[in-house]
Amino acid sequence: MNNVVESRCGILCTECEFKESMGCKGCVNIDDPFWGECPVKASCEGKSLEHCGQCVEFPCELLNSFAYDEKQGDGGRRIKQCEKWGR
Ligand code: SF4
Ligand code: SF4
């Protein structure tokens, strides 16, 4: 079981293809992601939370729209991961 918080939204950066190809350290470890601004990261860090699962609004509309996005989503997998990380 993976208890290390790897992202704000619940994506597992250790399984991401860009980790190696882009040398990405994961969104919790960087201020300016190479892919541009992420509203989830900004929202989460703005509330001084480690990840979305700690938020009173979890899982909010924004997070849901990312998680269930037809092209970029993961069918809600990241939300489940936030639940695993817990509060
Ligand atoms: S979508 Fe945003 S919060 Fe999720 S891993 Fe990427 S930068 Fe982090
Ligand atoms: S669950 Fe939504 S409101 Fe809460 S930190 Fe994440 S993106 Fe922001």
C-alpha cells in the first residue's frame, strides 16, 4: 500500500510516464510544473493541504472534473487514492 503523498490530486507520479522523460519531480515537489498551472495544485496548496483528501470540500467539482475528464481523466482513480491517503 502506498502511503506517500505523491500529488495534490491523487495521481501517482511514480507511475507517470513523464517522471523519467521530463525529469519531473512530481507536483508536490515543484512550484512551476512544466505543463503549466494546475488549478487543483493551486487550490490545495492555497489551503495549506497536503492533498485533496484532507479538504472539507473533497471531492469538489473541480477535482471531479479533472478525475473524470474524458481524455485526461482516470475514471476517478485519483479520488480513490486521496481517500487511501486519508486525512
Ligand atoms: S493534475 Fe495538478 S494536482 Fe494533479 S498531479 Fe498534476 S499538477 Fe498535481
Ligand atoms: S478538493 Fe477541491 S477545493 Fe479541496 S483542495 Fe482539492 S481542488 Fe481544492
